[in-house]
Amino acid sequence: MTQAAPPLGPKDRINYAETLDFPTKRLILIGTLLGLFLAALDQTIVATAMPRIARDLNGLNLYSWVTTIYLLASTAMVPIYGKLSDIYGRKRILLFGIVVFLIGSALCGMAGEAWFGNLFGGGMMQLIVFRGLQGFGGAALTSVAFSIIADIFAPAERGRYQGLFGAVFGLSSVIGPLLGGFLTDNVSWRWVFYVNLPIGLIALYFIATKMPRLASGLKPKIDYVGAVLVLIFSVPLLLGLTFGADSNYGWTSPTVLSLFAVSVVALIAFLFVESRHESPILPLTLFKNPTFAWGVLARFFIGAAFLGAILFLSLYLVNVQGVSATKAGTATIPLTMGLIFGAVVSGQLASRLGYYKNLIIIGLILMMGGFFLLSTLTADTPYGTVILYMIVLGLGIGPALPLFNLAIQNAVHPWEIGVATSSGQFFQQMGSTIGTAVFGAVLSASLAPSIASNIKAAEIGQPAAIVTQLESTRQKIANASGASANASRAGASGPTFEQLSGQIKAGIAKQFASVEAAVKSGDPAKFSAAVSSPALPAQMRAGLSRVPAQAIRSAQGQQQVLTTLNSFQTSATTAALSAARTTFDLTARATKVAFASTVSRIYLISIFVALLALLAVLPMPNLRMPKKGEGGGGERPGTIAAMEA
């Protein structure tokens, strides 16, 4: 099927793909990729530093909000920036976004410093507010960057460069954790924010000096009401999803239901306003375009499946494979490498073949295959096998990142590229948020009962003392419920056996000290009371009860009792540590099995989500990518200097 040329567009539109020479395009591409790298890197580099930040700023209770506020601000602003870039040109919006992002980065690095005093209530709240400012600017980087490719390259050339943009996100997920860990451990966590400044300044230079305005020619008519309604719709929806997955609220809490109600009302009002505005934030006519309508729906489902894959794969690696929380980000490097390879190769193939639908379908089938393989994970799956599964999943996800942008951009009018591209990004981010909430709910509902049932099964055939300890652990986990799941999602881990053994030794030593003090007092009554204490291990209590209380009246008797006491302490410590080791191993095994089964269940659901994305792709027209000069009925070549003077 051949894509027809779009109707004539705004008279002042310039065909930048024809008027710009390649060296200029290359410099624009470098600046744009640097700006996108800023936004992508920030999302991975900060995660590594967060435990240290929360400790230094005394804000563990606000830990998740450092990420949540960035997501709220960036997601809500994506469609607004897309429309504004169509009106005022990509350059202005991109420069504005980078400047705001860099200001937010500098302020984040200074959060908690003395000169801010008690602004916003303390250092952690300062960081949260400044992260919101970062997200406000970062949305411009992610929404506008993908549109610039469509502005400066002909449709036939876009595929090979769209793959580079997908690779930037993959590369940032490798560099971010490594750089974040290095800066946090060797310099200061503040430098995970300050490092944005030199990169951002270089990007600003390239964009300010080498990029033309990239104007669409649209008249500057802003849909202010629509912009406000986008915020009123998206922010309460994201907050509701965040609070709903939090055990402190729950999906049926009045707060969550109220947020959803506000979001629904705002959505209805938004649709009403957009259908009547001359230049809407999101033209509803775009949904009459089957490539756009089915494409953004597919991106919604891919967003849900993609983020869930990354988040819960890290959870599996930490809690089952034993990877440290700090290294969990880099442990997904095989998936990232597969993603980068899939993104770059699919873009190149699309440019050569002239069609992209079949490549998208192949990618989604590979993604489903990757999810199926991951759904077979167990507590005993070798790490090498996990790496292979990650590569398969990455190869499947890779094509989705550039090719959907390519499909949507080639299907809409040139002056709609900004709003169409940003809308696809908006739907994908919404899908990621909703998917994370749904998968998180599955984790919270399944994990604690699964651990408890596995511990119950482990009690079979164990001595009574170990059964008692296991049962106590099982009750604690059952009562913790959602809280334990939330802690696990944050990367928290339980005490090590070395820590537990230290506590056991200290407890027995304390008990021994109390009996020793009673012996040295020479008072038979104190001795009798001390040895009958239920806090003493049963073996020690039984042995000491056979010692005559009157024996401690003499120094010689005291020495004999203390010798006996030392012997009991040694044997009691050995027995307690042995029982604790067995209990610890059985509990750890039960926990690993529970985590593996819960994560595998999540990946089974992910197969269904990926299938929905595939079903959304099937009705998409298999449009041929126009060759250079085709589909440009609304564009007229000319010199940029003359058009933008």
C-alpha cells in the first residue's frame, strides 16, 4: 500500500530535509542526541544514588517520590510540548526544555544545603520539588527530539536515524548505574545531578548555533484550556495509580477514588474542548488516521510491558540470583545490548525495505517469546540462561522504539509531526505507569502469601525447635503483607545470616551475663531466679537447675558454677546458631521460590499485554515509506536563510 501525499499545509513551511546539507544535519543530530541522552541518563543515574541521598537528607519515607514527581511532571507535559513545538518550532522548545532541565539539575545537586534553610520543609522535600522542575524541562527533550528526525530527514532516511534514538536509551541504562555508583561512592551524590551541566551546555551550543528554527508554519494559536485539562487529567490519574499500588492507601481508598474521578471528568471536558478548538493540543482528527490510532494504542501496551520487564527483572536478579541492589541496573546489560541491536538494525532494515509493519510484528513476536522464556524462571535457573532470555526480550523490544515513531510520522501531515510524535510518547508513558501499578498489585497480592505457603511446606520433617522458628517467621511475613512487597520493590533486603548470628550471640551473652552476676553475688535466691528465667535457652535452664543454689556461697563453688555456665553457654550458642542457620536457609529458599514464581506470573501477564500490542498492530496499514521528495505536497523547498530571516 502506497502512502498518498498529504494535502498542502501551511504556506510558510520549509522542507528542511531538502534545504539542509548533511554536515548541518549531523551537527543538529549530535545536539539532539546529547539532549535526549541527558533526559535518559538522569532516569538511571539517580536510582543508584537514591539510598545515599535518602540517608543524607533523612527522607527515607519520601524515597519513591523523588522518582514519582519526575514522572508526573514529564508525562503531563509531553503532549503540550509537542503541540508548542509545532507552533513555535522545535528549536525554541528544545532550548527552553534544556535550560529548565539544567536549572533543575543544579538545584537538585544543592538540595539540603545550608543556604536553603528549611525551604519546603527540608532537604528531601527540596529535592522532590527540584526533581519536578527537572521533569518539567525533561519532557521537552523526550517529546521534541523524536520529531526533529522527521523534520531534517526525508521519510526514506528516517529509519536509520530513529534507531540511534532508541540506542541512546539503551546506552544510558548501561552508563547511568555505573557512573551514578562511581560518583556517589568516590565524589558525592550531588554530582549525579551536576554531571548534567557540562553535557547540557554542549547540547545547548550545538542546538543554539547549528539548528534552524524548524518551524511548521502553523499560526500561533494556543489551546490554553486544553493544556490545563491535560494536566488535570494526567496528574490525578498518575497519582491515583501511584497511591493505589501503595499499601498505605489501596485501590478503594477515598483519596484514590477521588483522584480517578477528577481525572475522568477532566478527560471528558478535554475531549469536548478539543473537538471544538481551532488548534487543539491533541487534534482528535488524528484518531481517524488508522496508523496513528492503532499505533498509539500499541505503544500504550508496549509501554506497560516494557517497564514491567525492566522493573521486575531487576527484582528477580536481586532477590533470587543474589545480585546487589546497586548492580541490578547493570545486570540488565544483556537486555540493553539486545535492545540497542534490535533498534538500530530494524531502523536500517526499514529504510532499505521501505516498509516497517512486518518488522514491528516480528519484534512483537520476539518480545512475546522473550516474555514466555522469562515466565519459566525458577529459583534454580542458571544466570547464563537468564542472560539468554534477556537478550531475546531486548531484540524484541528494540524494534518497537524507533519503528512506531517512524510509522506515525510518515502517516501524518508534516505540520502534525510534533503533536503526533509526542502523543505516542504520552500513551507509552501512561502505559508504563499503569502497567507498573498493575504488576505491582500482582506482586503485593501474591508475594507474601507465596512466601508463607513455601515456609509452611518447609516445616515438614523439621525438628520442633526449627518448626517453631519457621512458624514465627511465617506469621511475621503474613502480617507484613503488602509492606514486604513494597520494600522488595524498592530493593530492600533482609538481614544476612552474619547479622542474625551476631544478634544470637549477643542475646545469649546477655543472658549469660545476668546469670554470671547472680552467681558472683553469692545470693542463692538471685541465682535461683536467674536460672529459672524463661529467657534462657531450655538446655541451659535445665542444666543450671541441677546446680544446688547453696553452692555459690563459696568462692570455690562460684568458680565451679561459672565453669559449668561457660560450658552451657558454648553448647547453647552452637545449638542456637545451628537451628538459626537451618531456619535461615529454609526461609531464604522459600523466599527465592516465592519471588521466582511471582515474577514468572507477572511475565505470563506480560505475554498477554504484548499480544494486545500485536493485535493493535495488525489493523495498521502497511504504508510504504516515501522516497526522497515524495509525500511533500505541503512542503516547498527554499533557502532557510531567506525563509527564517
